[in-house]
Amino acid sequence: MSVYKNLQGLPSIKSLISLEHLNVSFCTKLNSIPDLAHLTKLKLLDVYGCNALEELDGVEQCISLVKLDASLCPNLKWGEGVVNKLLQ
């Protein structure tokens, strides 16, 4: 996705309820991904190398998520209890 490396934000994705795979890896200017809570069929979320990423809003509600790659995201902040919720 190097074509999108300058992507700074995403429009609302809450209507993409059937989405199973979201790959925004190496979007180094992307700072948040809103509305993840609505993506209940999301199985794979790849944010690898998103240096500016600070927030994955609602990721703990992605009940079908089996793989999350958030490597090389030094600014990513996890809300209280998010990691435990994802591990359940």
C-alpha cells in the first residue's frame, strides 16, 4: 500500500459491516482509524508501520478479529482493558 503512504485519515468506515480484512500498513501519516466497533466481521487488521497511528477506536468490539499486526506503531495508545478484551 505504498501508494497510500501519505494517507492522513480515513472517512467513516462504519457502513463496511462485511469487511473482513483491512490493510493500511505503512500509511505513516495515518493517526487514527475511527468506527472499528461497527466492523464485527473484521478478521484481519494490519496497521504495521503506521508510525503516526495513535488510536484504533473501537477495535475491542471487533469480535471476529483473529489477527492484529500493530508492529512498528510506536505512538499507538491502548485504552484501559483493550488488550485483555482482544485476548478473550
